[in-house]
Amino acid sequence: MTDQPLDQPAPPEPKPVVPRSPQDQRMADRISDAREKVLIVQADPELAERMSLRGFDAARLTAGLDLQAAAQTAFTNRQTAMGEEDAANVAFAAAHAKCRQDYTDFRTTSRKVFKKNAAAQATLGVTGRLTTDAQQLVTAARASYNAALAAPAYLSELALEGYPPTALQALIAGLDALQAANTRQETARAAAVRATALRDEADQALADWRSRFNTAAAIATRDRPDLSAKLGL
């Protein structure tokens, strides 16, 4: 029997984590700017009086700080969630690559050991090409390892090549770890999506308040360029 075709190449390495996007940077700047402006008004009696006449009294300024704090928390939570997703992606990719290499080695060894035994190759599931899909890999590899454990005649031959029962059981444990890594990856991805939505909601609420604040401040300081400049208007 001729050798089987080589398996497909391993999946690519995960992309490196990119720096904060321009959109995130602008959002962070808006969050900081909102707090800074409110604190300036609160610390300046004349500005505070002028803003109060435009509807931004002490209570409304405090409400703005609350929105700013909520936006900051949501921004931080989303950043944390994205970091956890990146870490989960890297861990999954590493587990996937290891399991795939382990299974490729098992398939290569089995094909050589049972080069003239088509029935053995079929039983062990080592014919054909190996997919790059992680779930399909787990299913195929688990079936192969269990088949080897269940066939004493094949197992005795494989044990001579480094695949005793303990080694096969360790490989199965690796597949379990890969599935757990996949679950963590999916969970982290969902959490990042949710955190992004909450961040955007909080940012929009602050943006609405900030827009009204800036309009009121521009009117309140129209005749006082010094106060307007103090607020960065």
C-alpha cells in the first residue's frame, strides 16, 4: 500500500494584539475631558454661577460626573474583556496546534506501523486528510485514540512506537483541554461583545450630556473669552 497524502498544514498563528484603536483613544479622551470640565466649573465660583443660570446647577454637574464615572467603568471593563478574549484566543490556538501536531504524529506513526494493513488504518481512522477545524480534529483524534485503546493487537504494536495506554490517555486529556479552551474562548468572545455594547451605551449617554454641557458653557462664557478658554471651548 502506498503512503497516504500528507495532512493539511497547521492553522496560522493568532494575530498579535494591536494597540488601542483611534476610536478607543477618542472615546478615552472624551471621558477624561468631561470630568475635567465639570471639575473646573465646580472649582470656579463664577463659572459655577454662570452654568447654573444655564441649567447646570450643582446637582446636574454631579449627574454629569456620575455619567462620566459610568462611562469610565464601562470603558475599562470592555478593555479588560478584550484582553481576556485575546488571552483566550492565544491559549486556544496553542492547545489546537499541540493537539493537531500530536494527532499528526500518531497518524504518521500508525500509517508506518500498519503500512500493509488497510483494516488497521481504517479502524484507527488514520486514512485521508486531516482537517484544520478544531471540533472535527477533536472528534477524529478521540475516535482514533479510543480505537487504539480498544484493540489489543494494534495497541501492542503502537506501544513499541511510543504509544502505550498511558500516552494515549494523555493525548485524550489534551483533547479535553482543547475543548475547555474552546469554551473559554467562546465565553470570552461573548463577554467582549457584551462589554462593547455596554461601553457604547455609556459613552452615548455621556456624549449626550456633554453636548448639552458644551452648548450651555459656550453661551454662558460668550462674553468672557478667558472663562471660555479655561473650559477649552
